[in-house]
Amino acid sequence: MNSNILRYVQEAKENFDRTVDCKHTAFDDLYPFMLEDPNFFWYKRHAAWSRLLMTIEIAEREGMEWRELFKPLQQAMISNKVLNRKVLDYWLEPSISEVVESE
């Protein structure tokens, strides 16, 4: 069961990544009539963020180490638990070590 919990955290992270990157997710299929509404994208991001926080909360309650799935900046954002502009602007940014490694 523990590996399932971390798998759910990973899936929630990937879903949030796709949401921030404005890519299609299963949430779009639930509300196809809302795609034209500008508020839909904010709601979609909020729903994905809530799912991510919930899976992390479950992992923590089960004593699972979820932090290794995230970059340090993402870990800090998750600890703040507030979805704000900073999260949306910097969530997908590479960390300094990733930039150095790619050079």
C-alpha cells in the first residue's frame, strides 16, 4: 500500500504540472462546456493543487517520504499550502542544479 500512496502523489504532481502548463487533463473532460470560461483555468488549477496537497497529507499520515519527488522550491511551496501567483509562475522552473547539469 505504501508504494501506492507514493504513486498517487506522483500522479497528483504530474496532473498539477500539466495543469500549470495549460495542458489537457482529465478535469477538462469532466467539464468540457466550461473550457471557454476564463475562470475555468483558475478553478482547474485550484482543484489540481487541492488534490496534490491531499495526497501529500495522506503520505505524511502514513509516514511516507514524499519530498524526494519534488524540487526544493516545490517542497517549499507545498509547505506554504497556498496556491498563489508565485506557485503558478515558478512551479515548472528548473532548479539551479538542473541548469548546471544540462550545460
